[in-house]
Amino acid sequence: MNQKIILLSMAIGIVAVFLYINGQKNQAGSIAGWAEKKSEQVNTINNSGTSEKENSDVKKTEESTEAEKKEGEIIYYYGETCPHCHKVLKFLDENKIASKVNFQKKEVWKNEENRKEFEEKIKECGLDKGKVGVPFLYARGKCLIGSPDVIEFFKKEAEMI
């Protein structure tokens, strides 16, 4: 009788371990997929809080005239010791982007005034400042986050693509 109880306990334990391991694999996959989708959404959010796809279906309103006033405004926000920011800065320098695209560079980790302006742009784009960092590009009312998207923007602006 004791042997049957021990064997049954071991079988239950093995099944429990299998289910736990399998559940961890599925959970990790779903979290990675969710994070990827959220990253894509954040990278395309503009100042009205809608995605580019949603925005393309919306007619111009009085609010869009504000964006039209800022038509030429392109500001690159970075941190002095941020490695991802330096990747963007290196791209900008090596490709002489400043001679092809009119934009401003503003350091936000050590410059309080720039940091406050940076936070205003984050808010304007409808983003949570606690979840946004640098490199960050504010371009004509749109917000781009991360070196790949910022570099891609400048390549298009400089007609390198």
C-alpha cells in the first residue's frame, strides 16, 4: 500500500513539473509577443494619441492646425552617457545629417530646461513619462522612441533610402 502511494505521489509530482515547465514556456512566448506589439504601437504614436493607421483615417480638425504650425519642428532628445543615443549621434555625424535635415539636439539628463521640454513633448504625444526614455525624437508632432526608429526617420528625411 505504501509503495502505491509513493508511486502515485511521484507520478503527480512529475506531471506537475511538466505542466509548470510547459506553462513557463507558453507564458514567456506570450509576454515576448505582447512586448513586441506594444513596442510597435509606442513607436508610431503621434501627438493625438492615435496610431498612424488610425490617424490616416481621421479628417483634419482644428487640432491638426497646431501640428501644422510645428511642421518643421524636429528635435532629437538624448542623454549624454546613453549608449543608444550615441549610436544615433554617430549616425548623424558620419552621414552629415545636419547639413541635409534641419533639427535640434537637446541633452536631457544634465540640462533641466531640456528635460522639462522633453517631458512636455512626451505628454503632448500622450505617452507615460515613466515609460519613455532616450533616444527620443519629436518630429512634426510625432514621437519616435529608440535608435532604430530615430535613425530610420533621419535616413528618410535625408533621402538616403
